[in-house]
Amino acid sequence: MSDLGSATLDAPPGEGAKQSRDAAIYQRIYTAIVERHVAPGTKLPEDTLAEAFDVSRTLVRKALARLAHEGLLTIAPNRGARVARPTVSEAREVFTARQLLECAAMPVVVEALRARDLQSLRRRVAREREAERSQDARLSIRLSGDFHVALVAVTGNRPLVQFLRQLVARSSLIVAVYGRSGGQARSCRDHGELLELLAARDAEASRDWMAEHLRAVEETLGFDEAVSHSPDLKQLFAAIEPRGAL
Amino acid sequence: MSDLGSATLDAPPGEGAKQSRDAAIYQRIYTAIVERHVAPGTKLPEDTLAEAFDVSRTLVRKALARLAHEGLLTIAPNRGARVARPTVSEAREVFTARQLLECAAMPVVVEALRARDLQSLRRRVAREREAERSQDARLSIRLSGDFHVALVAVTGNRPLVQFLRQLVARSSLIVAVYGRSGGQARSCRDHGELLELLAARDAEASRDWMAEHLRAVEETLGFDEAVSHSPDLKQLFAAIEPRGAL
DNA sequence: CCGGAGACTTGTGTATACAATTTTGTTATA
DNA sequence: TATAACAAAATTGTATACACAAGTCTCCGG
């Protein structure tokens, strides 16, 4: 039940297979969001996308609906879809959920881990290092997230993997909004560390390591700081008192 | 962050609010599946539903897509939607995921639990008992699942709650397929037991109780037995070796 | 009597058309 | 000049039409 040599067990992040057109569209937008080609808050008009993909709005809507269901988009009635801009509380909830799920999963991963899984994970870390070395930030982001998903995929539990995939994708949005420039470069070395613990079949240490890792990632975020661009203006200016000349 | 007096924190199972038409359709079908008015494997033709709800297929498709995304329906290309009929491995995965998530959540629940949460949960158990007493099997099923969701909802973690809601809904399908007539009536008394542990703020006992509870529920299922009706014949006969005469 | 080819029926996949709503731009009035 | 009312444009919501695939039935041949 855990054959996943390199794939992630569940369709969405899969790249190779011939898929239906709507799935391809979903895929493209998904990647664009997770790899941050489009910033949180960006409007995604149906017409525009329909032209871009050379299909009717029907298929675009289908893809958008799915992305919205996964929390990557916000769809407001009659106002269309925007790349989600997680609030601080939403962000905290996502990380809390990840803590809960990923830490609890580590013992199961240790239990289920086979030699080929370990090999596959090592290859992933190698790829991460490569992306890191070549300064490819977008690829690094993607691979780093994929690693966490692949880890849980070792358990062969599809619902779990699918859920974590959502959380990881949303994490990417969260980092995009609240991330500060410094401190994301060490996740790669970190992932390598975990593999040592897993190889030693040390469930408890793996769990603790994951807890610390996620805490560290969350640590680098600036939840208190100014929200980057295009915040809720009404609320913003209500909180800022006009002071001094003009 | 945990005001949910009686609601489940997340939209789908909410009943009261005025909602968009597509949401209402989703709701109706969702309830029909979870309360087992429609059996697993039942075909759900778009035309028929469109007539039933007096809308076009467009809205029906929207609702069906969402239900499929949540694993309650299976949509095969050009073959339409059917109420999902979980395989044995899918069923096991769902319960494993629940074990992982719900057990891990118990300490967090204990931490977050407030007096009003406890009150709300007690009211739920009371309602469960009432449904049990009045022999209303469908309501019992629904309330029993809702209890688990409401429990985790105490944490105020929306992604977690939404995910668990999916797992619980799928569990209902699983019980519909693999459940044996006896042994589901005690979950109500069980739930009351847990509340005692929670009230005592005993995180570990609560976790253990939940593990045992879920194990017991899974125990009542007959994964090994003949798959009720219309099994996968191809797979079935591939596994049975021709032996002896003929 | 059984099995297969082809027409027919049913139902889904996608595109397009139209209605409703929001947003933007303009003009009139205080 | 500032504000409000109104008009126009852009965009989404829903329905319908048509293309296509799958399933079914009939009829013919073996």
C-alpha cells in the first residue's frame, strides 16, 4: 500500500499523466499560485483565464471552484475569484493543523517506511539542495512543500495525504503574505536531518523534530507586522488616526 | 476562537442560514447520502436531479463536483456520478486517518474546552439519546457523526474541522456498506462517557478513550465478509483460482 | 440458440447566450 | 467643489444548445 516511488500517491501534483482539460487548467493555476507567480489577492477573471487557456469559461469555473474548495482561492458572489490572502488566524490554524497531523503521522511513517521510500526521500532532499544551490526560489518552495507531503505519503493514507497537500499549499500562500525575507534557506538541510532519524526508526525523535521544524518555520513569519499590499483599506484607515499637517 | 454554541463552525452542515441555491442543492444531496436515503452505488443523473430541484444541470453539476471532491460521490468520465462505494482499503484509510486526527486532537480539545462547549456537547448527547430512544436510526447516525465533528470544533481549527467532517461523512458510507446489523447502539452512551473525561480535563484518558471508541466502531464492520451486492466481479474471479474438476 | 454489428437511446462534456449584479464613469445639483 | 443620482461597462450567475461517448436494443448471421 505504499509503492509511491516518486509520485505523491494522489493525482493533483502529478505531472506526467495525460489528464482531462479541466484538470490541466486546475494544475496550471495551482502551480502558479503555489510557486507564487501570482500574489495573494490577485484577481482571476474567468474571461481572462478562458482566453489564456483557450477554453470556455465553463472549464475555468470548474477549476476555480476546486481551487476555492481547497482554500487557495476566495470566491465572493458576483465578485469573482481571487488568490486567497490568509488572515492571521487562518494562518495560525493551518500551522496548528499541520503540527497536529504531521507530528502524529511520524510514528506511522516510521512504522511504514521501507528502503525504497527512504531512497525516494533522499533523492528529494538532493533535488532540494540542488534547487537551493541554483538559487531557484520557486522550485525550492515547491520541493520543500512536496517533501512534507511525500513524507506522509509513505503511510499510504490517501485522505491524509490529500489533506496535508492542501495545508502545504496554503502554507505557501501564508509565507507569501507573512514571510520575511530572511530564513527559509535551512529547511533543506533540516529535511536531511529528519531522514537520519527516520532511518534509525526513532519515532519519538522524528516526531519531536517535526514539531520543532514546523515551529521554526512559523517563527520566521511576521504575523504582527504590516500586511504587505492591498490590505483591508476600510479597517486600515479606521485604525490610523490622521495626525500632523495635512 | 471557539464560540460555536451549537453550530459546527463550518458552513456545510449548517441548516439555518439563507444560502445560495447551489449550496442548498449540495446540502440536500449531502444529507440524503449521509443519512442513507440513497444507498452507496446509486446513480445520480444530472437531469433527474435538475428536475427534482427545478434548476438547470449547471447547478446540479456544481453540487455534484463538490460532493465528489469530498469523496462522497464517484464521478467517472462520461458515466456520471454515483454515491461512493468505499473499497475495503479506502475504508481502512478513513478510519486510520480518524484515529490519527481525533486522538491527536483530544489533548487540544481538553486545552481549549470551555464551560459553554461542555454544555453544548452535553446537549448533543442528550439529543443523541432521544433519537436513540425514538428508534430514529437516520437521525442517530447523523447526530453521532456530528458529535465527533463538534468535539474537534472546540479547538476552533477550521481546516481540521472541515477535514474531519469529510471523514465522518465517508464513515457513514462505510458503515452503510460494511456495517452489520448489530452493534451501533452503544455509541450514544459512549459519547457521554467521554464527556466525563473531558470535564475532568484528563487529556490522556480522553485520547485513549477515543482510540478505543474508534477501534470499537471499526470492529463492528465486516471488511472480510462478502461485499453486499454487485461486487467487482472481474477482480473477484481473478483472485479465485480454478481448482479441481472443470 | 447464441453472438456480434449497427442503429438508437440516454446522459454527460463543453460552449455559448442571456440575465443579474457589481463596478466604474459621468453628469446634474446643492 | 463636493455629493448624489444615474448611465455604461465589465463580470459573474444560470440556462440552454449541441457535440460526443457510453449503454441498449434489434436484427442478422453463424
